[in-house]
Amino acid sequence: MLFPTTIVGSFPQPDWLIDREKLAGRFPPRVRALELWRIAPQYLNEAQDDATLIAIRAQEEAGLDIVSDGEIRRESYSNRFATALDGVDLDNPGSALDRSGHPNPVPRIVGRIRRRHAVEVDDLKFLRAHTERMTKITVPGPFTMLQQAQNDFYASEEEAAMDYAAAVNEEIKDLFAAGADVVQIDEPYMQARPDKARQYGLAALNRALEGVNGTTAVHICFGYAAIIHQRPSGYSFLPELAQCSCKQVSIETAQSKLDCSALVALEGKRVMIGCIDLDDSEVESVDTIVQRIERALPYIKAENVILAPDCGMKYLPRERAIGKLRAMVEAARILRQRHA
């Protein structure tokens, strides 16, 4: 399909499920943050199932071609997977600087990082059972998880990153075996820490994708708009992803007004072009979204463009998120007519 539509990963969680005021008033949790949930533990799984169904139906009704589970069961995009691994001490967390430069409690690495069991496979199976559309599920990347941890075990960050990569690799293979159409790896810290990303992050990312058969994507962004409001004029780590074995790259262009000539470096990849500004709570006009995509078309073939928001939508009010997605779907319809 020309100009397919999707979300990056997260969809707004209902306020009856999670305390959205608390969620918005802190940095994304790296360790568990059970205090965010409004539902008693014995009812939480059922409540998360119900809220996930709402997220799936909302995406379908908005007209998206590729839907996710909305990351409804997660306190952040990364901590559900990162805290399920062997080798981390969650009872005595460490500290690491967030990409905003502030210290944040993080998993403390005290042994070899290993995947104990599948973490998100049941989430994917639930999604697959409740939609007939193409499905996508996200996993945090090895480089980003290491940046969100305190290393008290490994002699080098490179070694730690490779063990994180092995754990991600096992998860991705299981997700495809369970029926995922697209698996996306979230690596925002590659943009935040490009020197380390060049030193060993790209190698770790390719290790996470080693031997994987299926459509894989990598998301790289400037951070949640609700938390980090200022955008640089361009990416500090993007052309390097041409050397990644992923099939798709997800970038943001709307809020940052990115110079889309940067897309030339990604020739051969399909690109999720972020065309929804998540720092603006108002719903964009369809024409605005069309213009954001068309300014990229001199630098990328139309058949390689996927429409998506800049980043996860979890901090938006649900009705605004739905409105933005509907506008994006209508923009895709117009773009198909113009560029068929």
C-alpha cells in the first residue's frame, strides 16, 4: 500500500487505569513505578486488557493500517522489558542521567544481562487476537537500555550492550514467531549520545537484529514533546542507520521542522515520517500533514514513505490523539490520489 499509516508505539492510557497527572509530572520511569496504576494488583491485568482493547479499536476506527497494542501495559516504553531481565538489581537501583541531563533511578547491573523469559509475546498475541489489521509491537533497544542503567558489573559498556542485544534478539525472534508483522526497536538515546552510538551502539543494534526474519524498524527521536520541548535543527545520528540491517527507520519531522534532505542518507529504507506534532495539543489540518509529507518527497520515493506521529502519543489527551490520527489517515488518502 502507498502511504500506509501507523502509530510509533504508545497510545494514551485511560485516566481510570493510570494516574496521568503523576505520569506527566515526572521523567519516564526506568525502574518499576507501580504507584502510577490506579487499579488494585489483583484486577490490574484485566483492566489493562480492557484498556488495550480500547486502544486497538480507537486505532482501527481512526483508520490506521498498522496498529499496535498502544503500550497500555507499560509505565514507560522501556522499563517493562528492561526490568524483566536477569542481571539487574531492582531493589537497590542505581542512578543515571536522563537525556534531559537530570539524574533518574535506573536498574543497577550486578550480573550478566540475560532474558529470563519472553516479556511481550503475550501482549502481541492479545493484539493479534483482537485485530485483523497488520500489527506492530515495540521493544527497547540495547543501546538505550544500557544508557538507562548503572553498570556495576561489566568491564566495558560494549560488552554490556552486546548482552542487552542478545536479550532483545531473543525477544524479537519470539515476537515474529507469535505473528507480529512489524517489530520496532526504540533507540532514542542514539540521538542523545551519538559518539557512544557510533562507538558500539550500531554494532549492538545489528546484533539485536541478527538472524531475524521479518519486518523490523528502528525509532530514533528527540524525546517526548511533553518533557523535552526544544528540538535541534537536525539529527546527530541518522545517516549511520543506513548501515543497520533494519527494514524501516522511524524519525520525527513535524515539531522539529526537520530538513528532509537528511532522508537521502537512508536510501533503500522505508521511513516512518513523523508528521504529527505532539507538542501541539490542537489537531493539525489535513493540509498541514499533507505538506509535511510532500516536503520529504524530493528526497525519498513515495513507495518508501509511512505516515506516523513524531513519537509516542501517551501524553496527549485521548480525544486529541484520535483527532490527529484521523487527520493523518485522511492526509494519506489525499497523498495516494496525488502520487499514485
